[in-house]
Amino acid sequence: MAKLRKSFNRMVEFFREVRGELRKVSWPDRHTTGLYTWVVAASVVVVGAAIWVIDVGLSSLLRLVIK
């Protein structure tokens, strides 16, 4: 029983510390969050397109080598 109480007290202390740390966080405003979302989406599209172009190019090269 004492071991269970100690574990519970440690868990409560952990969540108190988490709450304290979250109060220190500088959260971005709505505009900044939207801007970062667009930057990430654009980056995903650009990297995806680059991988697609490389894949098509290597596939074409491999078809020429195999024939």
C-alpha cells in the first residue's frame, strides 16, 4: 500500500511540474500558427514533387538499361 501511495504521489508531482513548465511556454498566436502551417504544407509539396521527378527519371533510365 505504501508503494502504491508513493507511486501516486510521484505521479501527482510529475503533473504539477508539467503544468508549471507549460506556463513558461511562449505559445504562437493564430497568425503565426497559420503561417507555419502553410510553410510546412508547401515544403511537403516541394519535396514530394522533387522525389516524384527523381523517381520518374530513374524509372525511365532503368527501362532504357533493361531494354
